Amino acid sequence: MKKIILVIVTLSVVGMVLFNMESAKGKGELDLFKMVSILEGENIIINKWTLHARQDLGNVQVQEKMNKLSKAYPNLDWEITEDNEKWEAKAVMAAGNGLNETLQILSAGEGNHMQSYLIYEVTGEGWQKETKEFLQRAVVEKISDIFQGKANIFSCIYSEFGDKMNKSLPSRVNHLLQAFDAKAIEKLEENSFVSTTAYSKIFSETIKGQKEEMNLQLGVRNQGLGGNTTLVVGTPIITVEY
């Protein structure tokens, strides 16, 4: 009996260690960093990027949430807008050095169909070593402080480059899908624009599509003869206009 108990305890400890290791892996690196690493490996310059964290507030009153955030961040200057369809409170947390941080509480809908969200967003131009250090040091901790429980994190990257490569847009998208080790789920192809929804094991965030899980979107647009080509990459979806 003692041996059986010892085996059970040992397996439990090993299980907890493995669970903690997997949890650490999931939290160890932002999906944004993974996207940057892969795109830089393809010699694609990062022009702009966005990290967007969102949480459904459920039954929490938006005014109550704003009051709590105001106590935690007393220097915030909230700008409130309201109409028949939505209520929004937005505050700039920091701006400068090519970075902008905003905090937003949004409530939209009617009657019993109201939906409320807490949104934190940081955007930046270019990508340097200091960018990653700032996100690791300040932003990850800030997200943990702002949100109670898990927040859904969306990462987007925008790049623009000269049309010097002799590749069609579908070929470029297929090449990028291979770089992201991703399987295409849906595609939209036009003469000057290709958009793809896909799934990659590389990224931790996923959402349910109509048929299966997805966590990667690519949009490539050619601006015309002699013009630049723009690329937008997002996980689990693109949250910026493209």
C-alpha cells in the first residue's frame, strides 16, 4: 500500500511539474514576438505593429469598472462618448517615442443584448531591441494588472515594401504560410489582393472559425505598377484595417 501511495504521489508531482512547464511555455513568449522573428527571418521590415488585449466584462457595470481603473491609474484622463448605440470611455496611458498606449471601456447593443469590453492597446512604429524589452518589462505586467482573469490578445504587424520580387501575390502568401508552418483554411484572391485565414501550431491564441480553429490571417495588396506591396499579418485575426 505504501508503494502504491508513493507511486500516486510521484505521478501527481510529475504531472504538476509538466503542467507548470506547459503553462510556462504558453506564457513565455508573446505571439507578437514569434511573428516578428519569422518576418525578420524573411527579410521583411516591420513598419507598424499592434498588441491588443480584450476581455468581455460580462455583468460588470462599465461605470464601476472605470472607477476601479481610475483608482489604479489616477493620472488617466478619460474621454467619454455616448449615443443610442454605444457608450465608450477612452484614456491615453502613455504616448511618445513611437509608442502609444490606450485603455478603453466599450459597451454596445440594446436592452438585454448589451455587450461590454475592456480593451488595452499598445501600438508602435518600427521594431528594435528596445521594443521587445519594453513589451516584456512593462506591457506584459500591465496586462496582468488591468485584466482580472484571462484576456484575449490580438497581435498585428504591418509592412510595406517595394515590388522588386518577381512573385505573384498568391506565391508570396503561400511562401509566408510555409514560414509560419500554417495550413490555409480560407482564401480570397483578386488581381491586386490576396487574403488568407489559416492555422499554425506556432501561436497560442486561437478562435473558432465556421468549420475549424484558426489563429492566423494574412493580407497582401499590390498598389499597382511601380507601387509598393503591403502586408498585414495578424494572430488570431487581423484587428486593423487593411
